[in-house]
Amino acid sequence: MRTTAKRLFLVITMALFSGLWIAGPAQSSQTIELPDGSKIDLSIPCPVCEMKITPGPNSPAAIVFSDGTVVGFDANSDFFKYLLDPEKYKHSSKTIKSIFVKAADTKNFVDAKQAFFVVASGSSGEMGFEVTAFSGKPEAEKHLKASQGARLFAFSEVTLAELQPKKKLLKMKESSQPSKPAGSHGGH
């Protein structure tokens, strides 16, 4: 009788653990709530660079569409690339309800249209320049003074051209720096 009970216990335990292993530790995905109540699903990678969206002091960013769909981005540069190239990413700017970026100064989400952006040429990599959002112009100007080669933009002033590395600069960086390991996300 004891042997049968032990076997039954072992079989049930193995079934439970294998079920947890297959299903994963949690059935629901991890999310981040935005100011309008919508949520970024962190299990969905960034649609621009296809990297995992990892919350940080200057990320993530998000676009909320009228139908409730939320598209999250692991960096502000990817947010702008997606937003400014609707044909490539197959969306309509007419169906956008809200756009949010995480402000580096407050660590909170703000309406991207109200934010100011510092585009730092000194930190460019293969994927473009780093774009840092700020809740107000004075905070952005403070950061700008500390960032060599950076430029300040209002939301409406950011263009795709501002987010692309200049070929000459990229060639100089490639020849003067050791190569980055495969999978490096240089622009973020």
C-alpha cells in the first residue's frame, strides 16, 4: 500500500510540475499601465527593433490606437521611427488616440506631444541616435548643456532624418572603436 501511495504522490507531483513548466510561472503577461488606463504588454517585443521591452528611466514609449490596441517601444528612437513612417509599419496616423513617452526627469509617462526631446549624436550607434524625453523645456535644456553634440527638439520638430546616423560619423565610429558583440542594440 505504501509503495502505491508513494508512486501516486510521485506521479501527481510530476504532473503538477510539468504543467507549471509548460504553462510558465504566470498565465497573464506582465504589463505597464499608461496614464489613460491602457497597458503595454511587455511580452510583445518592440515592432521596430524586435527587442524585449524593458522598463528603464527613459523607456518604454507607447502608441494607443482608437481601437484600444497598444504598441510599445523599447526606446524613444524606435517610437519615432514607427510613428513617422506609417507606410513601413502599416498603421494610420488618423487612428492614433494617444502617444506616451517616459520622461527622464520625472520617470513618469507624459503626452509625447507636450514633451521635449534631446537627440544625442555622441551616443549614436548602428541603430541611430538616442532620444531622451523630458517633461518640460527647462529640464531638457539642463540635459542639453551636459550632452556634447546633442540637440533639443519639440515633438513636432523630430524627423526621421534626425534619427539616422550620418554615414561619415558611423564609418568613423566603426574604424575607431572595437566592434560590438552580436545582438548589441547600439542606439538604445
